[in-house]
Amino acid sequence: MRVGKGKVPRRPWLLLAACGLLLTGCAQFDDRAANQTFEPAPELTAPAGPQPELPEVDGGRDESRPSSPQRPVPPPQGCTDYDQSVIATCLDTVSAVAVLPNTGAAPSGLAAERRTGRVLQVASGSAPAEIIRLDVAATGDGGLTGLALSPTYAEDQLVFAYITTATDNRVVRFTRGQQAKAVLTGIPKGATGNRGAIMTDGKGALLIATGDAGNPGAAADPNSLAGKVLRIDTTGNAAQGNPTPGSRVYASGVHSPGGLCKATDGSRAWITDRGASVDSLYAITPGASLAVPTWTWPEKPALAGCADSGTSVVIATSVGANLQELPITLDGSVGGRPKALMDGKNGTAYGRFGGLDQIDSQFALVGTVNKDGGQPVSSDDRVVLISLQATPSGGSGKD
């Protein structure tokens, strides 16, 4: 069922993206993590002074200019990847990424591996550095599937993760050099439907998407934490301003969430969901069930992470091995059919995609999951810097 780019500000690292294309129980404890920091950690701001000129891409190309031919990117050799948009290599199933605040240097982030439970800091030009290894049960679709920085990360340096354990699905939090601590436990676990996602809502709270644990009826049960979008504070309690005071449930009707994302101004929020017969994108309405999708994909490409650029929602797909760009209008309605990007025909292909987190309205980091049913190359799995604003004009293939 279906209902129904302007010149880019420039930063020194933007050339990378252009080259590559042409995110029930509670534990109470101290939120502060003194003297524990990730580097870099200041806020993302555009640097002052002159900025390098970007190559033009589709949607922003001056047709009066002659275009110069692009040199093919050599295939990776071992863990060395010659694609300048690739910022990390030789990881395992990057199910979630979280962009770290930055000051105009090359983007950096945290990458989560679903099966190993590792969280690594990644940045262009640096080897991935393990921050923590969480104890996860990665059977079925479970494991480490969600990652988000604290709403007050600049002060507390906390990171939140959604994991599957031997007994349940839960939300934990950690900071560098400290053990993970449970925030919300007892989320039902099943043979399937254990995937979850985390995002800050821009108002000091966290949105948690939970799977239905293989029981579709749980998604409609107001007393179950399964199949829901939950809204909690950083201690795991129901956030202030929820539709039902004292209840963590923010929206219901989720089956197997792939990702959460929101507009940069916080005016709308989205969830991707893998249903029994179709994959869907929903706008999240507080207090409501996910009843009417914004768009559906009967071919079931396995929707994963997403980003809202302001003019479109860009969705990573796993089985589909591409990005789906769905145009939207200012009111969030559909403005056209989705277009496949980064599939080898429309931009360089990287294979299966997993977690995605946006840097701003123009750029994002995305992880690949080719070691989980795909066709990995020697440098997989990878974290890639992508553009959300320009449609790619060609590609050099998966390698």
C-alpha cells in the first residue's frame, strides 16, 4: 500500500563524500563519567575561512561546465581501501553507527558490530579503536543492534546501546573505560524480532524501537515493551511528556525495526520496519499505532538505518544492497517514488547496508553488513561517508 538539491556548504572533509558518491526494569546510577572522553568530542561546526571547491554531482551540477572523467577507484587490497569515502575497514557487520561531534576535521563516529558486541571508534586515517565489548547473544537477528550518544553527551560522555542477552533484550549505557550498566531490562526476547534501534529525540529523551519478539500480538499490547517505540529518560524511566504519564510507550505496532531517524529541526521522526509481507517507512505519531505507512516495499529489501535530509528520507537496505531515496514534502508527505542509490548503477556500490547516522542535513555515516549474508570484499565490513543531498552520477562497482 502506498500513500501518498543549491550549492553545498563546504568543509575540508566534504571532498571525501563527493569522491565516494560521483544513523522491564531500571537501574539508577550516576550519569557523570569524570575524566572519560572520546576524541574528538566538541560540537560539529563549519570552520571559518575559505573552503575547498567540491566536484559537482547530480542535482547540483552546472550543466554549462564540461565534466571531467572520473578515475576508477582501485579495488581494496586486504584492509586497505582506496575509496576516499571509506573511513573504516575490516569490521564485522556494522549494525549501528553514531556520529561523534566534531570541529570540521574528518568525520568520526562509533561503529557497533552486531555479532561480536564490539563498539569501535572510527575516523578517516586512523585504525578502528575498540571502546568496549558488550556481552551479547547474537542468535537470529539479535545482538548489538542500536547505538546512540547521550542527549547530554558533551557533559556525560555516555553512549546507549540496544542489545540482546541470553534472557532478554535491553538498553545499556557505557562510557570509555567503564563497564556497561543496564538502563532498561526485560524487553521480551524471541527466536526472531529482537532487533532494536535508539535515537535521541532532541528534547532530552531517548526513543527506543523494540521488536515484537516473534509475537505480532505483543506489538498491540499496551502492557508489553515488545513491538513499541518507547520514550525514556537516561535512567530508563518514562520520559516527561509521554502520551500516557508514567508509561514508557510512545507508539506501538512495530514488528522488526531497522532504524530511527528525525528531521534536523526535530519536527518529525521516522521508523523503518520489516513486516511479514512488506517493509515500511512510518512517521511516528505520539500515542498512536503505526497503522498507515508513508511508503511500503513489497520486495522486502530489509530496511535498516535512515536519515531525513529535509527533502528526502534516505534509507539503507540490507538485502536490497542499496540506499532508497524517498522524496518528501515539507509536511512529510510523499513527493515521488523512491530511487535506488549506491547500487552500482546509481553510484558506487558497497553491498549490504546496516546502521546509518546523519552528520547534518547533507552528510551521513553508514555501515555495511556484507559479512552477514552478503558478498564481502577484502576490506569489509566498512563505514562509509555518504551524501544525502546529491544523486550520484556513476560508480565504479562494488570494489
